[in-house]
Amino acid sequence: MSHLSNVWFKVTDLQVATGRGCRVTTVDGHEYLDFAAGIAVNSTGHCHPKVTAAIAEQAERFVHAQANVFTHDLMEPLAAKLNEITPDGIDTFFFANSGAEITEAAVKLAKQATKRQNVIVFQGSFHGRTHMAMAMTTSKTIYRAGHAPLPSGVFVSPYPDPLASDQEATINASLRAFDRLLLTQTAPSETAAVILEPVLGEGGYIPAPRAFVEGIVERCREHGIMFIADEVQSGFGRTGSWFAVDHLGIEPDIICMAKGIASGFPFSALGTRRELDDLWTKGSHGGTYGGNPIGCAAALATIEVMSEPGFMDNVRARGSQLRDALSELKERYPVLRQVRGPGLMVGASFENPDRVPAVIQHCLREGRLILMNAGTYGNIIRWMPPLVVSASEIDEAVAAFSNALKATD
Ligand SMILES: Cc1ncc(COP(=O)(O)O)c(C=O)c1O
């Protein structure tokens, strides 16, 4: 009998022993190509030698140096590095352990900075599994059902439909609905923040159109509403630049980072401007483990690896290779409806969601390839390999996927 909780939904039944780069090895010695990457987490691959060395070295010095009690010698260097890589204007950082904690923190900061109480989120969003984060999550009911009452003050605005034939029309309709929300449900004077994933993650790997994000940011600026970019999944090189907002030239007031930030060590960061952080009442937020020294060491090593020449070029090149290969398959298999997403945050949307589990299972059993789905209807296969993936590993994965499409046709 297992003593483990059954609450974890399982993507595979694999029992793994080790991981290296893009591959994991099971306890019975089988090797798999891991294109789930810990749900877009293992940015530098499994056990990158520079990251594991930094973790091991730090573990010898200090495992836990609590941030209220001490300032250890990696906190400022990490903040300084984040200052270099985050959008202009973001110069002050707070650390925690997970994505949900950091989206919660972002909303707390926005409420204190604006003295307003409400938040606007977008249809299909995922911001985490704590109560406020659940209230802000609308990608699937499973994340919310049975947990009511959720915190109030969360208003949902539509996100442009990626499949709409008239993109301008869907963007304009979404912006009009946003305006209507401000007129009918949450007045600007009550609205602390808008939180947006620049590429919708769990909601189906949907890049937010530039004109849509620009329209939202313009409205935030006009009304003094904080614009929070949730880059938990899209950040840290996943889209081929440090952050997805870099592609859009947008400067958020608050940016949420986690997942890829420390190559798999639990770590998250909030970035904001000093003058906003100054409005955050000292002691009103914190946490036992935030800024953990091993996490800081892992994050610094991750940033070092990702700053090496050619790293981001690889993300962009492998992303193009993958999108081209999937687009070619789309021509052959009409069940594939759309291939989308920047860098290595690529979604393949299926006409028929029922096909998705069979394709994923075939890839796993026959191709030894780990893939996951996404989207409200479960009709997206998302491609989120480690960012160090090679051209031949992309070819290998696409071949397994192609075989799965053929076998399940
Ligand atoms: C965009 C986004 N925000 C927040 C979260 C929550 O992160 P965590 O699971 O680390 O709490 C996720 C997790 O998938 C995410 O994709």
C-alpha cells in the first residue's frame, strides 16, 4: 500500500532514478526524452553540472539563512543579476519558493501600493493553487471546484481567441470587454492590478497579441492600475529572450518569476520598482524560506549558464526547427489545427481533444518521449523541452510524435 497522497494527477507512471540534460532514466534502466521538463522548469536541463556544483558548494556553507534574521552573501548578487536581465525600471526584488506564492505577493503589493482592493484576470489564466491564486485562475474548473468560498474582488476579462480568423476583431472585442468591466463591475478607483500571462500557459500556450497587451497596459497607465506580468512559465528564456514581455517592449510594474529561474530548485522572485516597493509596509509580507541560500546559488548558476554565448540563440533556433516540423505535420494531419508560441513554448492545438491522450500515450510507450497537454479543453500538446535541447533531440521527438499521429489516425 502506498502512503502517498492520491491528489497528484499523474502524467506518467514512470519511477525515475536520474536525469541528465533532456533525458531521464527510470529505476529499471529505461531512458526517456523529457519534453515536459518538470512543467517548463528544467531550463538548463536535468542536473546541469554548473548548477549542481553551485548547489553542492552552497549546501556546505549554509542550507538556510532566514531572510528576517540574516542577509546572506548571495541575496544582493542575485538581486543585482535580476536587475540586469529584467525589463528596464524593474530594480527591486523579493524572493519566495513557488509561482503561487509570488503571484499572491504581487497582488498583496499592488493592493498596498494603490490602496485599492480588486484584481482583473483573463479568461484561461493560471496563477497557482493557493486560495487567491485559485480565485485568479480560470483555465479549468478542476483547480477551483469544491474550494469555495474563494477570495472576492477578482474580475475576469476575455482573452483574444487565437483561432479567430479576424484577429483584429477578437483583440478589439477583448479590449472593449475590459473597458466594460471597468464601467460595470470594478471601477478604476477600486482596481489595484491587472495580472496577465504574456503567453497563456496552462490555458493553452497562447501568445498574447501585441495590440492586446499594449491596449491593456495603456488602460492600466491611464487609471493608475498596476500591470503585473505573470512570467512564471514564460520567463527565464523559455520564449527565446529573458522574458516574454521583452518581445513586446512592455515594462510591467511587477513581474512574477519562478519555474526556470533556478533550474528546478524551488525558488521564485517578484520584481518591481523601488518606489512601489517602498509602499509595501515592512513586515506585512515575508516567509520562512524565501531567499534560501541554495535557491539563490541555483538561480545565480542558472543565470550564468543562460548568459553564455549561444544559449538564447539555441532556444530560438530549436523553437523555429520545432515549429517548422510541426507545421509540416499539420499539412499531413488535419487533426492538427494550429502550431503556435515563441521560442520553446510551443503549442500544437488539436481539432479533436479526444486524440490528445492517445497521442501522448503513444509517444510515451513507443517513442520514450514525455509530453504534456494544456488548455481548457485539453486539446493542446505543449512542447516545453529543456532550453539546452539539441537539433537531433528535436528531430527524435518530432519523429515519435509523427509516428503517434500516424498510429492513432
Ligand atoms: C503562469 C503561472 N503562474 C503561476 C503558476 C504557479 O506556480 P507554482 O506551481 O510554482 O505555484 C504557474 C504554474 O504552472 C504558472 O504557469
